[in-house]
Amino acid sequence: MPELHYDGYVNMLNKVGTSKDPLEGYTYQYEEPTPDPELAQIYSSNGIFANIIDKPSELAFKNGYDLQIGDSDLDDTIKKKLAKLKWKQTGTKALKWSRLFGGAAILMGIDDGGDWDEPVNMAAVSSINSLTAFERPEITPDYNSVFTRNIDIQTIQKIGTPEYYMITPMYGGEQIRVHESRLLLFRNGEIPRTSSMSTDYMFFGVPEYNRIKRELRDTVTSHGNGCRLLERCIQAVYKMKNLSSLMATPSGEDNVIKRMQLIDMARSLLNTMVIDSDGEDYLFQTFQLSGVKDIVDESCNMLSAVTNIPQTILFGRSPAGMNSTGESDLSNYYDYVGQIQELNVADNLH
């Protein structure tokens, strides 16, 4: 049996490449998904996160659509009907909720003589009367109705997806069982079927926050800590002779506090301090803030990278660096929004 060798660089002096190498101790730790009510609260209270959810969704619907029917009269008729149904507003809302919660759906009020839980009878459709957007927390797939068999060549793409969904309106209303043909589904990406993530996301996608929460936290806290450093960059230092001995006396602490308050009051009212030339001293200690801006900028760069939204849009700042026009960032952003249109908007509009 030949001896088995593993190739790799190992340094026994500093333990690099061995099991005692500190860098080898890093392992991935799965974090539980953020609860839906918390996602809604973050969206309502954090402006940066709201921009991350809203901006791509609004741009995806901003410039309308080209149906490419070839008949201008029919094209105008369809567009007028879609405008009456408020397709643009409802579609934007569904896309926002899909990014926020991982998925969303639009329930179509189709007049075909059938009930909600019956497949759409295309031959009997006379009109579409309403479009209503629902968030993923209001939608529960019927796991017993997942297509696994009796699939023909026309419906093979539906294998592994539910035939029915249960919709429970958040603010009242009875739960209804809806056939998938009466729904327009919006998904925020896809997750592997072998994923251990909650079954709530199985037939939808992943909430955007789950992917960016560390970077969002670092960005928000770095800006907040920068402001706190401004408050503390100049620290007043008060020196008192025999302070330790004075603090040891019964009334020493009170006397020290009163003396400090008196000095602060005089400085506030008169902008002048009167101190004992022999036993007291008062000075300001200044701290350098070099490097703080770099840390803040890097946190913004990382958040922009994971969200695919350039800083010119996310933070409203001018582009910097070699590409001072920001054209490359905007081109990548438009490609990203175009992908969202392709995966969610186009099929549902058709």
C-alpha cells in the first residue's frame, strides 16, 4: 500500500497550514432567518434598507414595456386595460415584497366562470377584473399538491411546484385555496432543494436582508460610531493636586465633584476658567480621526457590492476613483435590474 501524500505548504514554526493555524479555525455558522415581522419593522424604520428594497423594484417598472404584438390598436387596448388594472403599481408592490420577504404573488380576478381553486378555463375567459398583491407571509403552498406525476410535455416545467396555494389576508378575510394558474408568482432568486432553510422559502426565494444583514449593520454602525468619535475627539482633562488623598476622606468625592461642576459652569457662562496655579491644571486632549473615513467608505463599498446597487444611487454620493463618471457602476446596475425584469416581470406580464 503506497504512502498517501497531501500537497500543501506547511510551516511548523508559526503553525501555518496546520490544524493549529488560527485561520483554519474559521467555519461557516448557519444563522436562522429573520422573522417576517422583524423584516417589516426594519423596512419601515431603516432608510438605507428601504432603498435597497425599493430602488431596483421601482426601476424595473419605471420605463414601461413593449408588448411587440405587431398590431398597434390591439397594443393600445391592452395597455389601457393594464393601466386600468393598475398593473404597474401592483407589480411594483409585488416585486418589493418579494425582495423583502423572499416572495410574493398577485391574485388575478379572472372571469371565466370558475372558482378560485379551479384551473383557469382559457376558452371561457371574458375579462380580468382585478389584480391584488399578497406578501409571502400571507401565502402558504399546499405541499400535498406538489406536481410529482401525471406531468405531460406541456407542464413538465411545473414539476416540483405546488398546484395550489392557501392565501390568508393579513387584515381579516377568510383563507382561500387558489389554483396556481390564477396567481402571478414573484420570487427573489432561488434556493437549492437540498437547503436546510425554512420550508417557508422552499417555493419562493430568500429575503434580501438575510444576504446583506452583516454588511448593512456594519455600514449603519460605522456611520454612527463616526459621529460619536467627533463628540469625543477633544477630551477635557482636569488635574488636581493630591487627588487620591482627597478622595480617601469622607467628603472628598463630593468636594471633587463640586469643584469640577464649578469649573464647567464658569467655562460655559464666561468662557473662562479660574484655577489654583499651584495645585490645579486644566487642558484638552485631542484625538486624531485619521482612518475613520476609510473605514466608513469601505463599509459602504461592501454594502454596495452585496446589493448590486452603486453608491451613487444607494447613498446619493458622487462616484470616485479611476472611473470618475460612474458609467461602469450604472451599467452593472442596469444589467442587474434587467435580470430582475427577465426573471419576474416578463413572464408574469406575458
